[in-house]
Amino acid sequence: MKKVIIIGGGISGLSAGIYAQKAGFQSIIYEKHHISGGECTEWDR
């Protein structure tokens, strides 16, 4: 099985990981923060 490394656990990185696994790859996502989601984790008004 081929591996894919994804840098960044924002919405795009998480989506890329899902699509990579659906295509038969093993995906590994690296995120520097303790929670994934990027800009989608917080909403300030």
C-alpha cells in the first residue's frame, strides 16, 4: 500500500486524507496544533 503524507490538518488536509484513503492510499496527516480543523475550529463575532 502506498503512503501519502499530508502537512496540515485544516479542512483541506482532512479532505485530502479522506480522498486518499478512498483511493487506496494510507494517509498520514501532520498538524502542529493540538486540535485539527484549522480555521474551522473557532468562530468569533
